[in-house]
Amino acid sequence: MSPLSPAAQQALEQFQACQQWEQRARLLLQWSSQLTELPKDLRTAENLVQGCETRVWLVLKQKADAIHFEMACEARLLRGLLALLLVRIEGLNAAQITQIEINEWFNQLGLSRQLSPSRSNGLNAVLKRMEMLLQEI
């Protein structure tokens, strides 16, 4: 598994400190506000992730060696999950991102039991779309 960035380590500690689902749910909703909004002009069919029940748009921006994804999502809970996905891949290179086990990450956070099959499929679709975009660079 790829090393955790300081921000991902902090997120992990925050979620592991929660004793109950209600606490994790509140924290997840707080994380949803940390997802930087994708400008409306980039919310195009080309940037729409296929395989998600809720519409998710994903754009890859690369500056020098830094990889940065921007997303938009209509569902608040999913926005929190996407923010946690982004914090997990922060600072990783393309090869490391493609090796991420998304289910393991959410299991460590104590969130995997609350993920519905459709939400898990959607998160996997986002990760697959990320991998596809990374192959294009």
C-alpha cells in the first residue's frame, strides 16, 4: 500500500476516533465541504464518470510532476467520500494511484460497512476513470 500523506493520516485518525456510525456520518458530511467545486463549464458529458448513480464529473489537471483531480458531485454524502478519496491519493504518482485499494481505504476509515453496493460501484467507477485519465498523460 502507498504511504499516507499527512492529510490522509489525519483523516484516518479522525475517523478511527469515532465510536459510532452517527459520528462518522457527521464527519463525512464535514469532509463533503472540503471537495473543491469543479467549475460549471467543466461539467460536461466528456467529464462525466460512467457507472455512478449520482452524477460525478472528474477532471485531471497536471502541473509539472504534480497530479491533481477536480470533481463535482450532486450528492452530499458522496462528496464526502470523494473528498476522502482525493486526500488518499494526494501526493501520489500515477503508478501509486493505480495501485490504491479503495475498499481497503474505506475499511480503515470505518466506512466500508455503510457503503451500499451501488455506492461502492460508483467509487470504483471514479477510480477506474482516474486510471484511464492517468494513462492518457
